[in-house]
Amino acid sequence: MPYHKDFSSLFAKGELKVQPEGWKSLDIEYGYEYIGPIPNFFWRLKGTQHTFRIGVAELNQLSKGDYANHIKEFLENFRKDYLGWATDGFPADWMREYHYEYRNYMYLI
């Protein structure tokens, strides 16, 4: 389900570019925040509100430090799910929220 994060509370904020297959060229904005003692990495497509979150330790393990490639691969897999939802007509409210948020950022064929 879509999750919105106020980026004003994040530290070490930045931006990077990614070009996932099936998506238009994307600017990603990101930042960090501690949840308890655990540092978390928050990111979203610039111009959108939905925010993805992952613990930094898990992100480092999965990405081997290549955050841009991790985000690229994540978005490529997300698009596959999204296209399945589209085939089904976005039957759930939360699917329609994702559709509204991302329809102008990816290619649908």
C-alpha cells in the first residue's frame, strides 16, 4: 500500500538518476532516518509522494553498496507487478493509488 513520508525529517538527503527497463528516465530523491537504533533508507521518484523504505543493513547486503542498481532492479520488478494489476483492471483501491502515482513514469507496453 502506498506510504507517504515527509522528507523534511530526513538527513543526508540526495538525488540520483536511474533508467530501469520500461520506465522513463527517473530522478530518485532519498534520505536517511533512524527508527529506534536502526538507520533506514527512504526513497521515492521525484515528483511523487509514495515512499519506499528499507533498513540500511538490509540494503547494503542486497545491493553490495550499489544503491542505484538496487532501485533500478526493484522498479523493474515493481513494473511487472503493476502490469499484472493493469491486466486485472487495478481491482484494489491501493493498486489504483499506485496507478495514479506512476502511470506517467513508465511505459505500459
